[in-house]
Amino acid sequence: MVTIIDYGASNIKSVIKAFEHLGVDVLVTNDNELIKKAEILVCPGQGSFNQAIVALKEKGIDELIKNHIKEGRPFIGICLGFQLLFESSDENGHHKGLGVFPGHIRRFRFDDPTLKVPHMGWNLIKPTDSDDCYFKNLPSYYVYFIHSYALFELDNTLNGTKTTYGGEFISSISRDNVLATQFHPEKSGEAGLTLLRNF
């Protein structure tokens, strides 16, 4: 059973469909008691960092996420759910995140006027560790992105992937029971489904 947190963010339907396609039972909830009991917890989302972190804190879900990860239970963060795991973000001012991992989310800034923000569409991910089991046997390393803010430095205790768009940024992280992606595996065809299946 996969439990998907419903905290008012968009993009839940496509995440549900991806897991159902894999034959996984899905529960969508914002009920704290059900989130506490989750075996595999998923935090999806598109939208504003500050609005999301406020919604999580108002519902007390922020602490449930941190406890879930600390206890070693499987966790997947997708897009905004990736960004929220870090210490802070510059989106719409300076805002603190969940602080599960060190790192700061910043807006893309380019000298090249041909590069547009948001970064949207298909791009290549490059694993930082060739032995990372989550990224084994993907049929393609091209995945789907839509975001204006990104993480640009990777803590050396984390594996993950990097992607180039006017320079390198961190497109996913993985460590033990946590997989979090700036890209959308649920919109990335067989590559994304294989990643979720590996996890």
C-alpha cells in the first residue's frame, strides 16, 4: 500500500495512476492517523514552496514526514515534494523547509537569454553513483521536468542524479529509505515507472 499525502497541492491524479499502473494499492489522505501508519509515504506536488510548507505545518504533517523518514520507512518526494525536504527556499521570499537534508533551493538564473524559466520538458539525468539500485536498468535516462527553482549543490552523504540546464543542478536524491526527484517520474513514461518499480 502506498499512501499519498493530500495537502492541497496539484498533480496527485497522475501520481495515483502511475502507482495503479504498477499494480500497487493507493490511499490518498490528509488524515494524520492514516499518515502515521503508512508503509510507503509519497509527497507529490506542483506549486509554491511557501504555500506548501504552510499547509503541511498547519496540518501537522511536516513532523509526520520527518518521523516517517527517521524511522526508516520508505518515502518518495516528487517535484515540490523533493524541494520541501531541504532546509530552505528563495521562492516568494526566504522560507524554511523540512530540513531533512542540507541544501537551499534557488531560482534558475542564466546569462543565456535563449534559456527559459521554467525548465520544462524532457532532459537527461546522470546518476552520481553507478551502483545506485534505484536507477538500475532504466530504459532511458530522459525524464520530464517542470520547475523554476532547483537545488544546485549535493551533500556528499547523498546519491542522486544531476541534470544540465544552463549549468548543473540536482535532479534527484536517494539514500536508504528515501527517493526524491525534481522531475516527474509519473510523467516520464517507462523510465519513470521503472524507477518507481525499483524503489
